Amino acid sequence: MRNLKITLAYDGSDFHGWQVQPERATVQGALAEAIQRVTGVKVLPQGSGRTDAGVHALAQVASCQLDAGIPTENLQRALNHVLPAAIRVLSVEEVAPEFHGRKSARAKTYRYRIYRGEICPPFLARYAYHYPYPLDEEAMCAAAARIVGEHDFTSFAAVDPERGGEEEESSNVRTVYSSAWKREGDELIYTVRGSGFLHHMVRNLVGTFLLVGKGTLDCAGMERVLQARDRSVAGPTAPACGLYLVSVEYCAP
Amino acid sequence: MRNLKITLAYDGSDFHGWQVQPERATVQGALAEAIQRVTGVKVLPQGSGRTDAGVHALAQVASCQLDAGIPTENLQRALNHVLPAAIRVLSVEEVAPEFHGRKSARAKTYRYRIYRGEICPPFLARYAYHYPYPLDEEAMCAAAARIVGEHDFTSFAAVDPERGGEEEESSNVRTVYSSAWKREGDELIYTVRGSGFLHHMVRNLVGTFLLVGKGTLDCAGMERVLQARDRSVAGPTAPACGLYLVSVEYCAP
């Protein structure tokens, strides 16, 4: 029995998110099906966290225990052969038995892309949020810096009684290590790295930073939203298409 | 009555090509519907040529005569408001009454993108042809140069009795002004500019250049294929997803 760490990229546009659901195309479901086709073994790979419908990944990580004959070094190519082109396995590694995609994760990085030009190129429509209206980008940068540190992020967590945050902890305290907006040509890009993220947390943060950009909220207001621990005072959830899970970090083995 | 020149970009992935068809999503159909929604007038914009299902455009041109009150300068924004995000109007200009999207076209440029890396990023799967196998790229460059000039391109024209080339001329003689492959990082990109192109001509050229790259055909063989005027001796049609209509040139007004 091997324990495997599978790193994969996906275009989330045509999937109903990561988590397997009956009768719906999901990334976890497609990966499980591919593993079964290649090895004959039915397993459910455990992702570092769920991504919602339309959210992309540059390097999601999943783990699974596999009792199959195929050499680990052949798995990447075999899986990519049967997976849809919208999902690519970037690597497959054998890891220690205690490694778990979600439980062993120590930090994650997300990115959110906003296209600022007046006309969004059709080739970006699935991959960035088009927001061509005026924004005070400096104020957004300042607001982004305010959330760095350990905070209770309840104001930015989806109100979703049947589902906890991706870490399935009862606490909404998380540590944000870095949080910054950066202009790259016609795009305004937010990158955030943290110990973990609650359900919808990055999209709700982005929606709130947009309120700051529009002048509806000032930087002190951002701080009040954070302290309120109340979802209703934060901004709306930004669209899924702009969000990317960039990487997942684990302790050195 | 104004005569309009509409320049548009589209992601062809989810369309059954340019030309309007009953019960199917087409770019021409979507544009006609958008014009009708915005102006109340039913017209069929005439493209510079048809693009096939899955083929993209960076700057397709269409013309139509419009008898409607809306100022020309408001049309671009109004059309983009109702069009799907996969189609964007880049400009709308008033042109001389004799201007016609197809008949007035003097030259066109197409591009074909091949992704050469071993794993095609999922975000490129719709936008490039993934070909990670060995290719003699220098031989392909040499073969590309051989087709420059005025030639009968019958060997590269789709055998399609019910449909002529996009110019709807009976002759298969066209002039290629430039034809070259270029490496850009992990991509191998073919750019061809010519007086006009037969149906499937660029994709059949690319399919034949790939035979040269694989060593199945040498440069002299390329010349024989061109001279044979016989579709059956050329290579297969390369996949649609790699092809882009880059621009259409017209005489100065």
C-alpha cells in the first residue's frame, strides 16, 4: 500500500467544484474515475481543500492510499491520458503513510485576477473577473495589508450551516502571512498566503476590498468589518472565475 | 442607412463556427441577435470569411447595412452588453456604402499555436494544439517558406463539393505573402499572411508541416504536395483549437 501525493492543475470553469457529487462533473470525481480506470482501484483522493464551482487551481494537492501494481513514476502520464484536458496531473509522489492532503497542509496561497481594461478579451472571460469601473487601487492595497496576522475571519466566512470551513475546524481564526494587490498590465491581481482559509473567504475578502476601491468603505471600515465577526457587514462574494488556488505547502517530510 | 464595419474577437470553443445555422450557437448568429436586440433591426452581418467550429478570432471583420437610430459610437458598448463574453466587439466604424466584409478583403493573417511542453496547462487546452512529440522544427520552418508566392492550393483545400473556399471563387489560386514558424517558449507558432485562404487551408498546411516535422515528408516532398493539386497527398487537417484569424486587411477607404 502506497500513500500518494498528487499535484494537479485545473480549469474549474466546467466543473461543479472539487468535491465529488452524484451526477455532476467534479474535479475529485474525475480524478477518482481516472485512478480507477488506470489501476482498477476505487479510491477517493483527499484534496487540500474544496474549491467551488468555477474556481481554478495551479497546484491543488490530493492524497490517496493506493494498492495497485502500476509504478508511481508511470501514474502521472497514465492519469493525464484518461483525464479531461481541463485537469492535468503535474506530479505524483510517494509520501509517508501519515501524509494527508488536507490535514497535513500548513499554508496555502490563492490568487484573484481582475481584468481592468474596458473590453475583456474573450480568452480571459473564464479566467478573470472583468471590472472596468473606477477603483482606488492604492486604498485596496492598504486594505489588503490590514488583514495580515492572526484574526477571527468570521466576517468573511460563508454563512453555510451544513458546511464548515475547508479545514472543518469550529474556530474561524486563521493566520494570513501575506496579502497584497499588484497591478500587472491590464490586470489587478490579489495574492494571499495563509495558514488556511474559510469557505468563500478569499472571494469575500476580494468583494470587500472592492468596496474599499469604490470608496464605499475606507481602511478603518475594513478593520471594523474584520472586528465585527459578522458576515453581513462585509462585501459581496466576488465571482468564482477570478480565483486560483496557487499552491499548498506542507511540512518537510 | 449606414454601412458598418464591425471588428470582433471571439473564443470559438463553444460555437459551431462563424456561419449562422438553425438551432446552433454560431458567432454570426449571436452577432445578428445582438444587433437585433440593440437596434430592433434584423440584419445578417457579412464576415470576411467563415471560421470553423472551435476556431478563434483576434480581429474578425463583418459588415452590415443598418437603418437604426442608435449612434455608431454607442454600438460597441451596447453590443458587448448583450453578447456572450466569448464574443467581444472591438470597434464599430461607419464605412463607404461599397465596403463589404468579404468582398473588400485584400489580405488575411492566420496564426496556429502548438504547445510543445509535455503537459499542456489546462488553461491552454482550448487555445492551442498539444503536440509534445519530437519534431524537426527547422525542417518545418524551411517547408513553411516554400509556400510563399502565388500557387494553386488545391492540395490543401477541403474536398467539400457543397461549399467553395471562403472567397467563393472557383479558382484555388491564392498568394501567400509570408509563412513562417517561430518558437515562443513552449509554443511553436505558425503565422501566415495571404490574399485569401481556401476552406481548411491553414489547418491542412499545418497538418502537412507536421508531416515534415516528423520526417514523413521532406522539403522537396512539400513542393510535390503543392504541385500535385490533390488533397489526398497532403497531411491531415490540424485540430481547430490551435487556429486564430488574426486580422483582415482592406484597401484604404
